[in-house]
Amino acid sequence: MIWPKKVKAGALQFVLFIGTIIAVLLLSFVLVSYSHMLFKKKTNTTIALIQTTDQKFEHLFTTSSSQEAFKNPKNNTLGIRTNVQSSYWGLMELRKVTSKKGKLTFTKIALMGNAEKEKPALYLKDNQRPMVVAGDTKIIGTSYLPEQGIKVGNIGGDGYTKPQLVYGKQLRSRSKLPQLGQTVKNQLSRLAYPYFEPRGVEVKYKKGIVLKNSFMEETLTIKGHSLNLEELELTGNITIWAARKITVHNSAKLQDVVLIAPYIEIGDGVQGYFQAIASEHIKVGKSCHLDYPTVLAVKKRKVPDNERNHFVEPEIILGSRSSISGMLLYLDENKTKALKANIKIEENAKVTGEVYCRQNLELKGSVHGSVITNFFITLENGKIYQNHLFNGKIEASLLPQEYGGLCIENKPANQVMKWLY
């Protein structure tokens, strides 16, 4: 006969404790396995979203007409819904591609430009006058010249001495300059319109302000009659607008912002990269360094001659020893034949990119890229020399291959200029 044996309560508690630990461990293992599977699935979805977004950007470059790409969002075979939006930031096209699956979303934003394999060094409108070169002038690259061609000249006893007039192909230009893309022209006209005011969340300006705003968020705006930008830092999706004038001091740090005012003055030694759009005048001081993609643009509206503000100095001035990577643009709706420069690039100043001038250009510095102009003009020793290029240098071969710039008519955006944040 087996007598029942008593088990101590402490032993039962120990068994229950061990059982609880085992249950917790098993539950933890199940949760870890489930979390790992969920994390892996989420990671795979995120990777698919990124790849789909990149593929969409590539597709935008290969389609003959991008209009189809900007229609209603579409699902791919993975069930990812992709949406493409196009707008403008200053004078640059901004494209936003968003891919979404369930609650997961991935967005990429970029500024777009046009890239050509062989961008011409010079396009000089045919005004039935030859081009004249003097001094230490140098033109390297394909050049579109008037029917009368190019010849050697002399300014103040300084003649042209190089063995070739143009180091590259010479082609015939037309009596009409290449036109900017219609959307770019419309955008410039809108921003330079006297009564234009930007939209966005208005921020009160004060000296020393620091603002950083993502392009995923609503645009911030700073407004005033005349603004002195000094000892501040403004980065990203921010518009600075003044009814009269904006002055940028070298203590200001500006990155990716847009400045809009009739008069814009950039002081000596300023560094940064931004867009400046004026209806009257832009002056860049000495020893400035403005990185890519900087845009300086002046658009003069059409007014009666008796109401016109006749500048003695050029509408766009790039000071000595200053450098800009980007674009200089001057457009004027008035049919004027004034013997003055509308864009002046001073000695030792450099533009890496493009200069587009629908009137007169005085080039004494250098352009590493492309020049499109109606006319050259040189003011030297109190004299005016028409269609003369004196000591100016244009070298298309020095333009970086990664450069994306102006969208000329029938040449749409085909390259990312900069990824935004």
C-alpha cells in the first residue's frame, strides 16, 4: 500500500514560478519572431517605395512628354501608389514624387534643369554686324555668330594676338535669340510683377533670426518695405520679399531661399546659394562666392519711354573677384537701343554656368559655360565699342558635366540639379 506524500507549498510555488517564466519566454519568443517578420516586411516595403520613387524620377527623364506622368496617381504591380507633382521654386522647376503603400510613405523632392551634352559656348544674335574681339579675349567651344562673322579689333592699342578667333566650330546665328521655355518666362514675369506678393506663413523679421524650413512643409515668408539681411541664417523653403529693396550683408547665411524685390544689393564677401529676382537692379559686390544653383534674374516690364527709369549703370553687376555657379538672366520687354551694358561681368569675376541677356552684355571676366546675348558692348576710356568683346573669356569645356541649367524652348528639364530636404 502506497501512502500519499505531502508536497510542500514552497515547492508548488517554485513549479508555478518556473512555469510562468517558461510561458513568458515562449511568449517573448513569439513576439520577437512576429516583430522580426513585421520589421522585415516593413523594411522590404520601404525599399520597394524608395526603388519605385527612383524609377519614377528616371521615367520622367525618358518620356517624350511629361504630361502623362503628372496625371492621376497610379498603382504598380506591388500595389504601390505613386503621385508626381510639379511646381516652381523661384525660376527652377520643382518635382515631388511620393510613393505610398498602406501607412508607409516615401517622398523625394528635387530641383530640375536642362543638361546638354555639348552646350555651345556662345550664341550671338545676328544684328547684321560682325563680332569684334580685342585684348586677351578667348572663346573655346561651338559658337553661333552673325552672318558677318568675327574679326580682329583694337581697343586703346590693345589688339587681339591669338592665332585663332574661335577655338571650336563656327555656326550661323539667327536674327532671333533662343527663347526661354514658356513656363520659365511666365514664372519670371509673375515674380517680377510690381504687385506680386508671395504666399505662405508670414514670419516677422528680426536681426539674428535663424530659420530652417523643409520643402515638405508650407513656405515661410518674410516681408518688408526695405530689408537688411545681416547676422541671420535662413535655409530652405523660405521667401524673402521687399516692396523696395533687399540688402544682403556678408554676415548673412542664405541657402536655397528666394529673394524678390525691385532692387537687390549683395554686399562684398557674401557667401551662400540662393535665387535673387528683381524688376529693376541686382548688384553683386566684390569677392562674393555664390554656389550652385544660384540664380540672378532681372525682368524689366514694358513701360512708356517717359515713365522708364533709365539706369546709368547696368541692371546686373557682378563685382570683381566674385564667382557665381548658376545662371544670370536679363530680360527686357522694352525695345531700347541704349548704348549701355545691361549685364556687366567685371574683371576677374567668374560665372560657372550660363549668361542669358536679351540686350547688351559687357564681359570682362570669364564664363565657364555658355553665353546667349543680343549684343556685346565695351566701355573703355570713355568710349563705347559696339559688339566688341574685350578681355572676356568664354570656355564651354570648363562647365561641369553634372550641370543642369536653363530650360530653353523645346529643351525640357532632364536632370536633377539638386535634391531637396
